[in-house]
Amino acid sequence: MSSSASGSSRTDRTDLLREVAHRCGGENLYEVPHETRPGFMWLHGSTLVELQELSGGGVSFRAHLVLRPSRRSLIPAALLRRTVELTRGYLVLDEDGDVALVHLIPATLDDHRLRDVIVELCGVADRLDDQLCAELGGQRSLDRFHAEVMQALVRVDGERISLYDLN
């Protein structure tokens, strides 16, 4: 394959990922710059989802399900039990101690199936975060996002401001 065909193929795949991410994330879609290819991030329901095209054309899917789970002793059994129930992807405890759903989508998957897999994983993630949060404690991505926004909306003098004050 020539370098221009390879470049065009990467552009097509990136455009497809952008379209799928926009379909799932709507106006809440953020494009995240990476070294060679952009990634995409959005809130799907109460879950933060990330898509990243890999160098071989595959796609990395990651949904942040539970941040700072408080019932740590229950995590291994819960992740194993829930992972076995999944038809794709697996649950991990990441380097920050948070629970995530991850899946590597192969480059050989056609565009239509790629769309279907990403939409399916988003739905699974949005259901799982509520269940796992109830079981393990902690926060969903949306809860953490709201807490961060509210913290940012505190004036220097300590007064809370309303969202209406921002207009």
C-alpha cells in the first residue's frame, strides 16, 4: 500500500471514529490530540468514554465506570463476576485505582460492525457504572464531573454562584 493510500485509510478511520463518537456523545464530544491520531472523549449517560485509534488501525475503547471505589475488598470478586457476564471487553482496576471497562477493537472489523460495537459498549458501560457504584461505593464519572464543576463555581470569597450568574 502506498503511503498516500495508507494516509487516506487512517483519515477515513479517524473520520469514522469521529462520526461514531459524535453519534454517541453529541455536543459533549471532545477531541483529544495525541501524537499521530486524535482521540475522542465524551460523557455517555453517567460514564466518561474514551476512543483512541491505535497505530495498526485498531481502536482502544475505555469507559471510566467507578472512580475511587470505597469497598476495596469487594473489587476483585466483582470485576471477575461482571467480566464473565460481558460479551465483549473486560473490567480492570486501573493505575489510579478506578474501575474501567476496556476493549480493543481489531483493525479488521468493518465500519458497520465498528459502529455497532462502540454503541453497544457505551450502553453496557452506562448500565454497569450504576451497578458497580452501588456495589463498590465510589463515584460515577458524571458525579465526579459535577463535583469538579461545582467546586470551580466557588468564588474567591467562598460564595457559591449560580449557573445563572454566569450569563
